[in-house]
Amino acid sequence: MVDVLVAADALVRLFGGGRTWLGRRVPVVRAVDGVSFWVRHGETLGVVGESGSGKSTLARMLVGLLAPSAGHLSVAGRPVRGLAGVEAVRFHRAVQMVFQDPVSSLNPRKTVRQILEGPVQVLLGAGRAERRDRVARILDLVGLRPEFLERYPHEFSGGQAQRIGLARALVVEPELLVLDEPVSALDVSIQAQVLTLLRDLQTRLGLTYVFISHDLAVIEALCDRVLVMRDGRVVETGPCRTVFRAPQHAYTRSLMAAVPVVRQAIRVCTP
Amino acid sequence: MMERPACPWRRPSIWVRLSRNHLAVLGSTIVAAIVLVALLAPWLPLVDPNLTAPADRLQPPLSPTALLGTDQLGRDVLSRLIWGTRVSLAVGLSATLIAAVAGSGIGLVAAYVGGPVDQALMRGIDMLMAFPYLLLALAIVAALGPSLMNALLAISVVNIPFFARAVRGATLSLVRREFIDAARLAGYSRFRILTSELLPNVMPVIVITMSTTVGWMILETAGLSFLGLGAQPPQADLGSMLGDGRRIVVTAPHVAAVPGVLILVLVIGINLVGDGLRDILDPRLKAGALSRPVARTATMPAQRRPGALPSTGPSEHGSSPPLLAMHGLDTQFEIGREVYRAASGVDLTLGRGDSLGVVGESGSGKSVTALSVLGLVPTPPGRITGGSIRFDGTIDLLDVPLSGLQDLRGGRIAYIFQDPLTTLNPLMPVGEQVAETVQRHQGLSNRGAWAQAVEWLDRVGLRAPAEKARAFPHELSGGQRQRVVIAMALANRPDVLIADEPTTALDVTTQARILDLVNDLRRQSGAALLFITHDLGVIATLCTRVLVMYAGQVVESGPVAAVFATPRHPYTRGLLACVPVLGQPERALDAIPGLPPPVNRLPRGCAFADRCPSVVAACRQAPVPLRPVGPARTARCLRAEDGLHG
Ligand SMILES: Nc1ncnc2c1ncn2[C@@H]1O[C@H](COP(=O)(O)OP(=O)(O)OP(=O)(O)O)[C@@H](O)[C@H]1O
Ligand code: SF4
Ligand SMILES: [Mg+2]
């Protein structure tokens, strides 16, 4: 399988364990507990599950912010393990992340220009002219006006801030984008703007997404395949259509049943 | 939550704000004058401060040769004072800088690296702090030998812990923020993350700590010199001058008094500036928290409030008035010169057993409307300037005395907020908190109230309620905490239950359980429900009527099924088109372009005009009224009927 971009094999991540300095035992939490999957070039893998099911831990392992306690993870044929120096730079050039909280993911003391030029400078070693050029292009791509560059994050709405986060991740032209609940903090109208943008960027740039959300409808709208997680394990996986049309696992069914629906009403009003 | 206006109103610069603080201005003037004179010392026509003139010893102030007199060796006090101030300022500032750099470095590294490094560094700091701190300074100078340099060192060392602790605390709250993760993904080295991501964000803390400690450090240096451990004769600094004058304080009081007064004035000046800076830079004080919130939103009295009810009396509804009838509510926030019209002219009726959903984007005024009902909008900056809220057909809630309002709160009208932690007291077992509400409104015995509390905790589906009642809020999960809050809200069998996004912080499965619970309990108890959410799906599941808000106004209202099936306002239509629907992945999500207008700069005409696909010239010319558009339906759109055919 030559077009597999991400391959994860029996990933495990534990938290806690050991003892406090008073000698009390800290209980072990198995946040991710033996998760295996793969993602092909250009496809979108959705990850759903209720809070505490290990979605964010998985995301952080995928982008190298957390080291797996056990198991194997490779991106573009290269193992992700103990990244440092040149290796780390090469990895982050290929793999970037968009965070859940648009506001907390931007440094309040930096201008948008500084936020966007930083990764270009460090990861691509680009000179001043190329940095300006790339930043201008990416800003246009995510639909932000050039005059925003000299502003600070607190001057933006949630939707605009999330576009800046998206621009920061895309400015180094990564192959894989891990999105951890990127629209959960946004209003439906703004959420729709960002989702439309994500779809559009994927077709234009041939990006691969791992998209994490607790909103099944959002996952279904954007993803090719889905991974349903519960308590750190995968309970069901498959193409979105199959999984949502005929869920095999009782947990998936209960997740689906829990979604409040406007379906009937909306069917009537949209052509 | 305070929504950022899309067109930002810039905060005035630090200098502008500092200049509004009169004490800080006074302080800066004093400090600036003293510093200026000290800096100019070499150019001023002063005699050599160390030149002794035994013939002219102990001249009183205002003598012809020496303006401030001379000391016991005949040295000119004015000259010594100015040169001595120079030394004291230099030592105090250097000590502050050294302490700030070392302490902040320790604090930053401890918080960022964490683990054993943090433990080791902070243990060291704790040990420093364990000694009374002047004693420690004395011990250091005693060990190193008396000299100005050693005094400087000692003062720096004893002040390091203040910086280390303050900076570590500030950094800890930052290292978990996602922008630090983002910096790691951008390939930044640890050093660069410390200096370019963390340091600028803790800078205000460092500046505050510096400005509040520099005065003390000058004082402490003076103290050491006074004891003969700092500046060595013949060099003058303020402390050593004071020490010299002490022995002759009876015969020649001016020799000690002059440096003493200067120290006092200087330190007071510096502390005034420091306090001023702290008020400006400390984010906790930024939001106007200095002015304590009042028990009730400021409300314009009925005589002057447009739309107020003529008097307290039976309403025109006759036999069965609605439980809650809000008419033309105007609530605004006055910040500086800006007026944010958070709710303007909101009408809302809630009958017995009704369940009304309120939707709208963030900042559309949903919460403000709900909070206005019981005067819970924070004042300042909030103020209710118009309208009426009739409760149970008789009283206008905007005019009842505070005590009446407090009896209603948590009694006949109860709230459930988005974040249960804001409602719950972290230091009290949850059962006691439920019991307390019950007791306040029903006057039961302790035992009876506790039994009721446990019963309600059971009823809201908390497993092992008797046990859970003894738990503290932090020992429960988010869903469990929200159940406790619901129990508290329902325990007094309210007539009206106002729920503001009670499930937004919860995941879908927990949300579904909580919604079921609210619905069941509402049906059993016959309470009316006002449910605020931005999730249209939740409204479809839970409510019979819906109210759509936009930029502080109601733009559409009616029965849920009808409004969702044939929305009359383009905004409602847009909202519905934005919702991804499970089972229809192909549905194109029609994003509404742009953003709502900032509520401090509302346009004259329709507030939705800039985003509206059907806008025509008339829409922008005059305010668009809310008008009936069908059975029990209203909409605020000139072209409400067009959509029917389009
Ligand atoms: N304490 C406050 N001080 C100043 N302005 C405020 C305050 N609280 C709310 N506002 C302003 O009032 C307007 C309405 O806010 P409100 O909280 O009612 O919105 P909302 O519809 O509840 O939004 P959300 O969905 O985010 O909860 C906003 O423009 C907001 O900026
Ligand atoms: S009044 Fe005009 S601008 Fe406003 S919603 Fe209706 S058609 Fe659009
Ligand atoms: Mg709100």
C-alpha cells in the first residue's frame, strides 16, 4: 500500500503511574489503549467519541506533541519516535495541527504576521521575501484581508481566529493536517464558513486530514472514513456512509441516537 | 462572556490610562523630579559632597553658604543629599534588575520544564523565604563583609523569591495554553519558546513586581547603610546620611531629617506609580472588577423608563395571564463612551407549561435577555433602560424591591447556567448546597432539607445519591455537576426555569440524558421553560416555540415546527442551512457570509442587511419592525413573505 500516509499500530498512551514525592501511588489512566488505523493520501479520517474517550491524546501523538507509551506510528513511511533536530523539523514540515480553542491557540502578544512567519522561518528556513510572499498567499487562501497582518489576536472574532490558526498550520504546506475539534467553539454560521473552507482547501491542495469531533453530523459531512472511540479503544471503524447508515456497534448507535435532530424540519425547507 | 466587537474599539494606551490615575500622576511627578535632579548632579553647582570643613560644622539650613546646612564634619548636606540619592537610586534599581532577571528566570524555567527541576528550584526558593528577610540580608552582608556592593547583592538575593513565585504562577497558567503547543509544532527550540512565547506574556507580571518592590529595595539598602553595612564613609547614600545624623539628632535635627524626608517621599512616590501600573496591567482588575458588582442590575425607574407598566396591577390579559411577559426590554452596557445595546426591544411571552427556545449567534443577546429577568446582568457596566417584565400577571420585575427579587431567585424562578462550576460553591458538599436552597425558600429543618436534597439528587438521576450528596463539586464529572445544578434549580418547584446553554460543555450522550431529564421534570412539575442554546437541534427536540435573536433583537418567533419548516427571516433560513445533518452528508453547508454588526454601532435599518441575500434599498433606510407573519408568528423583515415563493 504505497499511498498510506499515516500508519498507527497498537498505539498506547498512559498517564499517571509512579508515585508522588510523598510516596502515594498515582493511578494509571489508559487514555489511548491499543489503537490501530491508517490514513491514505488525500483522504479524511474522522475520529468521534464522547469526552474523555482519548481523541485529543491520539491527536497529540499524531503530531508528535506526546510520545506513545507503546505501539508504532509512522507518517510518510518514517517512524515517529524521539524526534529531534533535523528530523523534527522535517516531520513538522509535513504534519501540522489546528487546535480546538481558536483564541487560546494564538499568542496574544504577537501580531498575525509574527504568528504566521515564525513557522516559515524555522521550518523552511525561508528568507524575508519568501516569508512575506507565503504569508500573503496563505492569508488569501483562508479568506482573511491583508490588513489583518499587523493586528493582534484579541481583535478577531472566533471564526477569524480559527482561520488564522488554519493559516498557521497550512503556511508550511504540510501533507497531513490534524484538526482537534476545530469548529466546536464556533457558532453554526461561522462553523459552516470554516467547514466549507476546509473542504475547498482539501481539493485545492490535496491535503490529508485527521478530523476530530464529537459532532457526528460534522464528521459525516467532511470525512471519508470514521473511527469511533470509547475509553481509549476503537469500537468501530469503516467508511462514513456504512458506519452511519448501518452502525454495527451498540455504542455507535447510542451516539447517533443522542444527536438532537432538526432533520425533518430542514428537509422541508431546503430544496 | 464578553464578545469581541468585530470592529475593535482600541484600549487607550498605558500612558493615557496612567494619566487618568491622579495618585499615579502625583507619584510619577515626584519620582521624575528626584531622578532628574540626581541625574543632573555632576552639572549642578554643588560643592564636593565629601569636602570637610570643620570650621563650618553643623550650620543650620538656609545659612548663606549651605542651603540645607552642613553636617558634623562641615560637609554640605544638599550636595551629599543629591549625590547620596544618586547612589541609593542606582543601588535600588540595580538590585531590582538583578532580582528581576534572576527571579523571573527561575520562575520561567521552573514552570516550563516542570517535574523535578520545578520541585528543586521551588524548594530552594521556599528555603530563602523561610528566613525573615531582613535577617537574611544582614546575614549575607555579615558573611561577605560590609560594602555597598555586598549590600546590593544581599538585597537582590532576598528579593528573588518574590519574582520567582509571581512569574512561575503566571507562566504555569500559560504553558498549558495551545499556543505553546503550536510553537512546538512550528519547530521552535525550548529557548525560543521561553523567550518569544512565554516571556512577553509574563512581562506585565514582572513589571508589576518590579514597580512594587523597587521602593522597598531602596528602603532596605538605606537600612543596611544606616547600620553601617552598606555605603562606607565618606561615600554618602541616603541610609548612611541618616545613620550619621542619628547621633546628633537632638542638637542638629536637620542632618537626619533631610535624608529621612527624602526617603519617605521617594518611596511613597515610587509606590504610587507601582500601584497605578498594577491597576492597569493586572488583568483581573482590567474588566472593571475594582467596582464591585451590585446585587441587582441598575434599572431606570418606572417614571423615566420607556415602556414601563403604568402601575402594579392586574394585566389586560384577564383570567389567565402568561407567567412571564417581557415587553420592549432594553439592556445596555456602558463602557467608556461606548454603549453596547445588548438587548433592544425584546418581547417574549411564556405561558404555564410552555417551553420556549431562544437561538442566535454568540453575542446576540440571549444571555443578557435571560439575566435581565431577575436583574442579574452585572452592573457596572450593565443597565436596563426600557421595557417591562410582568411576572404572573401582576408585578413588573423591573420595579419590585430587591428583597422581592431575591425571594423569587431560586424560588419561583430558577436558573441553570452553562458552567455548573460558576453556580456551585467549591468548598461545600453538593448535598448541603441543595439543602441550603430548599431551606432558604421552604423553611424546613436541617434534617428535612437534607432529606429533600438527597431525594432531588436521586430524582435527577445521580447514582448513589446519599453518598454523592457528601461529595465536593470537583469530585464529580461535568455531567454529574450539571445534574446537581438542575436539582438545585428544581428543588423549590419553580414556576419558571431558565436554562442558559446547560449542555454546551457536555458531550452528546450526556447532553441527551440531561435534556431528557429537564424535559421529564418540566412535564411533571408543569414549570415553564426558557431554554437558551445556539443548537437548533436541541430546540427541535425540546421546545414548542422558538425565538431567533440577532444583534440584540428578536428577528423571528413562532412554533418550532412552523419556523423550521418555513422560516420567514433570511437569518433563520441561513442558520438552518448551516447545520450539518446526520444522514445528509452531501448537503452543501450554506455559510452566512460575514459577521454580525457590533452592537455599539448598529446600523439604522435592518441589522442583517450586510449579510442578507435578499437585501433591497428600503431595508437600510429605516428600522424594520417586528410584525405578525402568520398564525402566532412574527418576523422582523420587509420581505418576510417573499421567501414563501422563492
Ligand atoms: N459584562 C458585560 N460587559 C460588557 N458587555 C457585555 C457583558 N456581557 C455581555 N456583553 C455584551 O452584550 C452582548 C450580548 O451578550 P450575550 O452574553 O447576551 O450574548 P449571547 O447571545 O448569550 O451569546 P453566547 O452564545 O456567546 O452566550 C454582546 O455584545 C456582549 O459583548
Ligand atoms: S429587512 Fe431586508 S435586509 Fe433585513 S432581513 Fe429582510 S430582506 Fe434582508
Ligand atoms: Mg450566552
